[in-house]
Amino acid sequence: ITSERSALSEVIENFLRYHVVDPRTTEGYRSHLRRFLTYWSPETPIHGIDSRQLREYFMDLTHEEEVGPATSNLRRTIVRMVFQFAKDEGLLDEVPRFPKRLKVGQTRIRFLTDEEEHSLIDALPMDHWKDLTRFQIYTGLRISEALSVRPIDRENELIQVVGKGSKVRTVPLSVTALSSLPSSTYYDQR
């Protein structure tokens, strides 16, 4: 193992270059890893970081930045992926033990008030964007899911969407969601 190949900055750059394929995901990971990289020197060999140091880093991170448990868990996951990448590349014999994930409580119910919904819809410049946004509001679909809708089972009021990880799932539709669909674009007229 050469020290240059195992330098933390080099491992992170190679991880981002070869492991992460979506540009938006790469940028998100990069921003989380920037903080990790500043904790150690960029030349620190990845095999020189142990479980105790990782535990201290995540404790410091949580207290210094006052990040919530969900963000802290996301950062743990991303850093662990870097260490797994290093192991897969032969730069580590084993991945150090990471601190346990923090419990994430559901602290808020996510919904738009009627006023927020109307303000959002009114701010959109084109009718097809308004229809698509209403459809997302009434179904809870991500934009990529809403754009990948498969024909509806009109009898049972169901659609299929391709979600995260290219997984197909079935989503029930309310009468309101059905009424928000442009008839020719999203569903089978049969």
C-alpha cells in the first residue's frame, strides 16, 4: 500500500469519481466529506484512522455543528461508504467499527397548508407544471417518480412508479390525485 494512494484526500476523490454516478449525489457527498477531510490532514492515510477516532469525530461533529440525528446518520453512512470503498480497493484490511446510528424521531408532520399549496401552484408559470405539482402534492411522489408513472389501473385507482434504486412500487390514488392528472399524459384512458 503506497501512502499516496491511501491518503484520505486521494481515497475520497477516487470514491467520488468511481463509486458515485449521479452528479447531484456526488456534490452532496462532497459537501459532507469536506468536513470530514478538514478534521484530519488530507495526507492522513485512511488506514491510520481507527474506531475510537471515528467515534470522537462524530461526537465532535454533533456538538460543534449542532446537526440533527438524521444529518449525523447520513454523514456516518457516507464516511462508512468511503472506508468500504478503500477496503474494496485493497487499501484497508477491514473497515473500522463505526458508532451506532442515532435514533431519529419524527419531529414534524410534512404537509402543505391549503394556503401554501395555492401559493406554490400560483407561482408556477405553466399549466403542465401546475398539474404535475398538484399530482406530486396529492400522491407524495418525488419528481423523478412522478415523471416515471406507468399506466393506471383505473378500476383499482393504482399507478406504478420507478422509485429510488430503480425499484418499482404501486401507489394508490385518491379522487383528488386522479383529478389532477392531465388525461392524455399520465394514464391509460381505457
